[in-house]
Amino acid sequence: MKLGYEILNNPFLNKGTAFTKKEREEYGLLGLLPPYIQTIDEQAKQAYGQFLKKDKLIEKRHFLMEIFNTNRTLFYYLFSKHVVEFMPIVYDPVIAESIENYSELFVNPQNAAYLSVKEPENIETILRNAADNRKIRLIVVTDAEGILGIGDWGTNGVDISVGKLMVYTAAAGIDPATVLPVVIDAGTNRKELLENDLYLGNRFERVRGDEYYNFIDKFVKTAEKLFPNLYLHWEDFGRLNAANILNKYENEITTFNDDIQGTGIITLAGILGALKISGEKLTEQVYMCFGAGTAGAGIARRIFNEMVAQGLSEEEAKKRFYLVDKQGLLFEDTEGLTPEQTPFARKRSEFTNANELTTLEAAVKAVKPTILVGTSTVPKTFTKEIVQEMAKHTARPIIFPLSNPTRLAEASAKDLIEWTDGKALVATGIPSDPIELNGITYEIGQANNALIYPGLGLGIIATKSKIVNDKIISAAAHSLGGIIDTTKPGAAVLPPVSKLTEFSETVALSVGQSVLDQKLNTEPISDLKEAIKNAKWIPEYKDF
Ligand SMILES: NC(=O)c1ccc[n+]([C@@H]2O[C@H](COP(=O)([O-])OP(=O)(O)OC[C@H]3O[C@@H](n4cnc5c(N)ncnc54)[C@H](O)[C@@H]3O)[C@@H](O)[C@H]2O)c1
Ligand SMILES: O=C(O)C[C@H](O)C(=O)O
Ligand SMILES: [Mn+2]
């Protein structure tokens, strides 16, 4: 039994001033707190008042993290009351600033596991230490080579694992005592970190090849051994490693890559929403991807699979895809194609001016896409010329600038709506305010994987699915379609973040049903709704 400060200093147990008189007496807490006993609601009001007094977003974040560090229940209670306001602070975009300054601002390790690529022999000890006898059901792991669009941040990237997990709990009620954020410090190639006296990570260049992959494999095997029914979520790995790792493990264990699969799901859901508004068919669209990396290729693959599911042959569907990356439009003979890009590369003979298609603008002119999705990390690349060119050839161009954080977005929603006189159907990676134009209010959907991965995870965890396969992923993408109301002019293509908690449950139900239909559950489930309800944790104090 834990006593006194052991309880107060344990964020999973601590209730602060809400400890009852009886608890104070029985657990060695007498006199360790001011006498008045608060309800969680009183605590939350007091904390929110302090939150409002902070001027800068990063200060607001650090204030919230202080609560997270000391009292998880209160943190999630408060989060649940202010989801729309807190999401951009706890998560993207403010999380980017927090990662860039992680070492400078470090105060608390937040129950994360810090693994070092050169110490594979310590993986088991570290995971055990960090779990501290908790039954871990969900790990978010990063090696931080591709944090959002801001690149390689070494050990600092641990914040993305912590942040993604916060959203799992806030959105889908995943019990915070069952989650473990993990960072694999595989070195960093960012010079400014290697030369920074305050940097808290390993000071060597990224380890690659066998040494890296052997470490990953040992990590996977150890985590699987220590934590039964584990759901393993990969986040922000580099372009090559992300796909390799997913390909290796997706049919073996319950695992998911958020950037490849989560982004694919949410973008497909957004496109289906947009088509519901325009009344057009997916199988008639011409798809252009700008920035065909982890997310870009993952999204293209998801849209492609959907076109095939909707009746196109693979050959017909492929004709509708055009990938643009650094080299310009990707052709079969383009140098440096990744394995994920190759299936979508075009033949030069399809164009009379193939050699000139080295820019997005030239590619858009030549291809006349109806859908343009940006995952390039290059800001302001969806220019007025490009957008208006698209709008010339299609009544409702679907344009999703998805690069995060805010400063890297390919365009702002406001510009896209204004340049097309409200015709563009837009979703952005970060939250966008509604846009007023000619008496219509355009609501902008947020095509961020955070709208989908928590519900997906809840469905997987509640059913203890063996794997996450294509059918499950497709079910998740379709589950949001029923929720959006497209009757109003200016309607968003995706449901609003204000309903995140509600629709995460809808997603979980569709996902869970797919698991059961495919008999992928490892334990019998007679009532799916009940199983999902039981899997959810609620931020309220339990009696000791
Ligand atoms: N909204 C979401 O849910 C979501 C999800 C995942 C990623 N993203 C965003 O997408 C972006 C990419 O992330 P990623 O993980 O795929 O990174 P990545 O590094 O794997 O891919 C980026 C791709 O863009 C290409 N690129 C770079 N400069 C370019 C240029 N000038 N022109 C054309 N292409 C260029 C790169 O070669 C690479 O293929 C990031 O900004 C990230 O925040 C958003
Ligand atoms: O983290 C986000 O906001 C979404 C996505 O996973 C990304 O890498 O940008
Ligand atoms: Mn990511």
C-alpha cells in the first residue's frame, strides 16, 4: 500500500485537495494538504481560472502540463470540459513549439520510456521501470526523425508520444494508467541539437541499417512479451523507416502507423464528405498528391483502395493518381522513387511536355486534378494561380493543405475559399476558424489524424483485435460519413472537433464491428456497445 507523499506524488493516484477526510486519515495524508476538501469541479474551476491568466500559448501549455504531471484525473476532467480550446495547445500546433524547446523547458519526464539505440540490452528494464507495474495496453512510440513537418528532433520528440496519448484519453477515454509514451533515441542529424549544451538526448548522428532495425525488432518483441494485448502505435518516423516498420509488423501484431494509416483514413473521410456536398463520385476524380512521403503516399494508397472498392479495376484506378514530390511529377524513370511511390509513377509518354512537369504549377496545368492534397512540409505552395487553375476545370475543387504545424501549411483555408469564391471544398491539418464570404459562413473541417486514431484505438483495444487490417481501416474511414450534415451552405467536410468524444465512439463501434465480423477478436464479445463502454475510462475520482 502506498502512503502519504507516495500517493501525492503519483499522478495516477493523486487527487490533491479532493482527498476526503477518511482518505487523509487512512493513507497518511493528514495535514499534508490544506484543510478544505474540494470537489473535482471546484479544482477544475480554479485551474481554468489560472489557465486563462496565461498570455502565451506555450505558457498555457506548460500550465496544463503541470496539472498533467501531478494529477491525471483532474487534467482529463479539465480537458473534457474544454476540448476545442485545449486541443491546439495540448496537441498540434503548440506541441511543435514545445518539442523544439523540450530540452530547454524540461521539468518532468511524464512517465515516458526513454530508450537508447546503443543500449538494446536495457530495453526490458526501461519498459518495466516506466510501466511501474501498470498494465500497459497502448504504446505510442516515436524515433522523432519526422516530427510533424519540422523534421528530426531526437529525444525532444518524446513530447509527440505524450501528446498523442493525451488525445487518446480525451477523445476516446483510453485509461491513462494503461498507456506508455516511448521515444527511441536513435541519435539526431540536427546540428543545432548536437551542439546545444542543454540538449538532453544522445549526441551522435542517427544510427541506420541493421543496428537500427535490430533495435526496433528487440523493442517490439520485448513490448509484446511484457504487455499482453498491446496496441502499438508508431508516430513520426522518417520516410523510409515508417513504411518498412509497418510492412514488417502489420500482419504479425496489433499495430498501426498514424502518419500512413491514420492520415489516410481521415483524408478519405474528408474527401467522402466533400463528395457528399458536391454530389460527385469518387471514381470520377483525378487525384494529385503534393509531397509523396509517409503521409502523402499513405493517403494515396487509401484513396486508391477505396476507388477499387467502389468498382474500378486497379489499372483504371491507377490512371487517376498523380504524385508530385521534390522532383516534380513522378515518372517511372524518376530517380529516387520510394517503394510507396513506384506503383503510382506515370509514363512520360502520357504527356507531350513531360520534361517540363517539374513544378506543382506545371503538373496541375497538365493534369487538371479535381483533388489536391498537400503533405509536402513546404508552406504557401498552393498559390492563387494553382488554385484558380484547378477551379477552372472542376466545379468544386477539393483542396486539403495538410502540412503541420501552422507555419508549414500549403495554403490557408481563408485564401482557398476567397480565391475560388467559395467553390473549394477545404480541410486543413490544423484548426481553422470559419470564413465569412458573401453572406455564407464556411466551416473548415480539420483533416488531422487526431480525429480518427483515438476511436480506432478504442475499437481495437475494446475487442482485443489480433491485427489492424485494411477492412478495419476502411470501416473507420466510412464511419464519419454518417455524422456530417452537408445540407447547410458552407458546411464542413468533416465533423467538428467539438464532437470529438461523441464521434470517437461512433468510430470505435464501426471498427469493433469490423473486428468481430472478421473474427479477429481474441476474446468472445457478446455485446459490442457494452464492451466499448466498459473499455472507457472516465475522469472522476474513485474511492481509494
Ligand atoms: N493532417 C494530418 O493529419 C497529417 C498527418 C501526417 C502528416 N501531416 C503533415 O504532412 C507533412 C509531411 O509529413 P510526412 O510524415 O509525410 O513527412 P515525409 O518527410 O515522409 O514526407 C514529406 C514529403 O514531401 C516531399 N517534399 C519536400 N519538399 C518538397 C517540395 N519542395 N516539393 C514537393 N515535395 C516536397 C519530401 O520529399 C517527402 O516525400 C508534415 O508537415 C506533417 O505535419 C499531416
Ligand atoms: O500530429 C499531427 O498534428 C498530425 C500528424 O500526425 C503529423 O505528423 O502532422
Ligand atoms: Mn504524425
